Amino acid sequence: MSRADRRSRLELILERDGPTCVWCGRTVAEGLVAATTEHVIPRVKGGPSWIENEVAACRRCNARRGHRTLTSWADECESNGWQPDRPRLVAVLEALHERIEVEGGQRRARPYLQSQLRRLRYSLDENRSPISGSDSCRYPDR
């Protein structure tokens, strides 16, 4: 992907979502806090380079997240006192799901997308709490 493509995609993402980092909420702008495109579903998990799979993140958050899952990184951001935009992440995942339904393919990304979408929706539901499992928290399907 060329720099021009990446730059124009970032501009579209900032127009769609607003000029803030999805993870920490800082305002991103040229020259102040550098904005980057962040793949919601990482490429290593089969995430496509589609605008529906990208959000704006500051360079710091994008680098620190690495390949962590959305929910674990959002939880870590909150423990740092930041306010990740979970509703924005849900909206992006829903748009990505719709595009995959239309376009097809993305076999590797589908299970990851479904699990992260379910967990993000669950985390937004204030009336529920995780059910403890033997190894980890389990989130029931809706």
C-alpha cells in the first residue's frame, strides 16, 4: 500500500470517527499527536486492509497494542486511566461483519471477529458480569 493510499484512508477514518484515538481518547492531529491507522482485527489474525477494519489510533497506542485482542487491550487501557471507545469498536466490527457477508472470504478473520464483537457487546452491557470459568472468564453468547 502506498503512502498516499494510507493517508487518504486515514483521512476517511478521521472523517468517519472523529479525530481521536480509539484507545486513549487523545485528540490526534498532524504535528501534535500523530494519528495512525489501526487494524481492529490484526493482519496476523486474517484481518483485511479494508477501511471497515481500521480505526484511528495514536502512534503510542498502536505500537503498545501489538497483536493483543481488542478486549484485553481495551481493559489494559482502562487500567491505565484511559477511555477506550468501545462503542466505536463495536460499530467498526459490525460494519466489517456486513462487508464480509457481502464480499465473502476472510475465513481466518471470521471467528476472531465474532468472539471480539460478542465480548465488546457484553462489556457494554452494564447489567451483566462475566461467569468465572476454570481458566478464564467466559462470556455467554447473546
